[in-house]
Amino acid sequence: MKIAMATTFVAETNPPTLTQLFYIMTKKDFEFLASIVRMVRNEVPVDMIEGSIANYCIQQNSRFDEDRFRDACKPLVVREV
């Protein structure tokens, strides 16, 4: 995925910064991940965990597509053959 992101900058006149190419996780990100693990261990309903993740992503990226994320969170359908 990072390679695909890097190729999108080729046509632009300004070269990308390292941060644009590769997101560097910060203490805040690790604390957020820990909070999600705590929620799972405390058996918080999946919808609430999903909402927490969506809210965090929206704060980090204004272009985050919450509907697309929630669709991707839906359980996979396994079909018997």
C-alpha cells in the first residue's frame, strides 16, 4: 500500500515528505490502540468499538469515509459449498 501511495505523488510538482509517504505512529496512536484492546477485553459491544475507531479516524483524516469503514466492518458471509 505504501508503494501505491508513493506513486500517486509522481505527477505532482512538489516531492512528498517522508510523513506523506509513510505515516509515523505516535504515542497518541499507541494509546488509542491500547484503549481498543481494553474495550475488547472488557467485552464492550462491537458497535461501540467500531464507533470509537471511526471517530478517531475522522479526527486524524478529514477525508475518512465512515460509511465505507462501517461497511468494511460487517461480518464476512461464509457460504457452504
